[in-house]
Amino acid sequence: MSSLAYEIVKVELSGTPYEIGLRHGQLLAPQIVDQLAIYRDLFEEACKFDWPTVRGVAAQFKESIARLAPHLLEEMRGIADGVRSAEHPQVDMLDIVAMNARSEIALGQWDDGCTSVAWKIRAPGTHKQILAQNWDWREGVGKNLALASISAPEKPKIWVVIEPGIVGKIGFNSSSVGVCLNAIRARPISTELLPIHLLLRIALECDSVDTAIASIEALGGAASSQHILIADKDGARGLELSPRGGFYLKEDENGILAHTNHFLENNLVDEPPWLTGSPVRLQRAKAIFRELMDGLGPERLGEVDGELLRKRLFADTFNSPQAICCSPDPNRAARIQTLFNIVMTFDPAREPSAEVIFGKPGSGEESPVYQMPW
């Protein structure tokens, strides 16, 4: 896909939870219907689950969401109504719940990979927090991705890259709180807790890393094993979450925290080895950070920005196809690649912002840079 082929939809959502969802469903109905078709096929292919089986598990999650995050269930009701109003009467609320709980219903059988990093930079004249990642997933999803802003009363405004139909994803808010996500393949799964995409949204409704962690803990944690890299203008934490408990990682002595698709400290779950490239990507990211620090020196660290990170880190193809910049593996049926890159910047002296490109950084086929806010 060349850069000229990218036509990324931007949607602005506001109001009550139902109103936010209704507008979401109306504006992105074709993409949501296509996402549902993609995930129906994916559940069948990877998990041997037909759609009635998926909906059966989704019904269990619906009960937990109603208990723990009723405002997000109301938003999903709005999404379903919005899609139906756009002449897709076959879609109902349980289909939307299933997409929002897709990672959990799959029971850890999917094989996506991502690389996320945070860097607290303190240099002469510079005090900023970088939060960034490459998001790797099935090629077919790429054409449906959208940019959204979400405004709700008495909550920070949110800017996020979304999979249409899903209420939470990767992005940041007006309080300079941002989130990235790394999938972890591990068991168990609990339908009594919230799916990870809802926890991402709840974190983005908070005004600091500490309040986000407290909110996640108050809800009992995550329904599946996942890693949320979260940051605000004061620093970052790596939340290795699971139904059995969480471990919170801190930055190293250089203010850096990097994560891929395996737990580093959380040993509470059954996590068989799966992506052989995950440890390689982690060590590669750390090596590139060392090169950047050595090359720039402490006096020039303030020069680190989205353009530099895309060029030096996120375009890296070492150990391809399982590289930081991921390409489809010719030996595997699943065609997984980097679908977008986001670099968020939080600076006490400025409004929070992000740069997003769709496609593989440095490939020559990626999209132009999209700015958030726009």
C-alpha cells in the first residue's frame, strides 16, 4: 500500500456514553462490519470457534462489563445502534462486545506482536516524556483503522488510534496520560474481569499514571495477560497485568522502559514460549537506545523526536520478519505486519501531542504523518 492509498478517517465523538457510541457506529459502520467479518474468520481459523461460540463467551463478558464499567457497555450499545441505523441490521450489541473482548475470547491463541517504549528525557532545556510503539497485527485490519477524539463531561479529552467498534486503544488524553499495548500469550482468562481494551480506555479517562493504576486495581485487574505501557509527563510504568495479579515495571537509570510480547517479571501465569522474536526485539530496542544516547550525548538528548525515533528505532528490520518493524512471515499463513506507529510527547510546558504514521516506518510505503490533536 503506497502512501497515496491511505485515507485515514478522523472522527470526533462527544456527549453521553450512548451518544459517543452512536456517533462512532454511524460514522464507522462500513469499517465495523468489515472488522466483524475479519474477526469471524480469525476466530474460526486460529481458535476453531464459530461465531455463536464467540457470542456465548461475549455474553459472559457483557455481564462483567455491566457490573464494572456500565458506561462503556452503554457506549457499545450506542455503537451497535449506530451501525444498525446505517443499514446494517444484522449487527447487535453482543457482536460489539465480542470485538471488545476479542483478545480474551481467543484464549491467548492469537499471535500478534508489538514493540513499545517510553523515554523520560531530562537534558539542558528539555523536560519531556516520550511514549511510542509499533502496532503489529493482521494486514486486513490496516485499511479500517481510524483516528478518534472523544469528549465526555468531567473527563479528559482523548485522542486515540482505534479499531472501529472497539472503545479503547492506543493514544493519550488532555492530561498528558498515554497508553501503549503489548499482547501476551498466557493463561488463564477470566470472564469476571474487564477485557484489556476497556482498561486502556479507563486509563485514558484518568489524569495521571497513579490514578490510572489505582482505577485498574479497584476494578480487579485484567481479564487476560497483557502489558500496558503507560506514561504521563512525570514518567512511565509498565503494567504487566493478568487475572492472577500484576507487576509494575519502572524505568531504568536512563529513564527508558521498553517492552515486547513476553512478561519480564510477572510469573503468576502459564506463559509458554511463543514469539521467538520477542526477546530479540527487546534487546535490539535497548541496543538502539544505547546507540542514540552515545551518539547524541547528554547535551543533545532534547533532539529526540518522532522523526528520529521512526528512522532509528521503529524502521529497524533486524531479525526480519520478526523485527521491530514487522513484515509478514512467508512461512506462516497469518500475514502480520506493522500497521501503524505512534510517538506521543508529554512536556509540562506544552500541550500533549502525537505523530502517527500508518504502514511500516521507513518502508517508503507508509502514510504521511498525522498529527494529534488535529
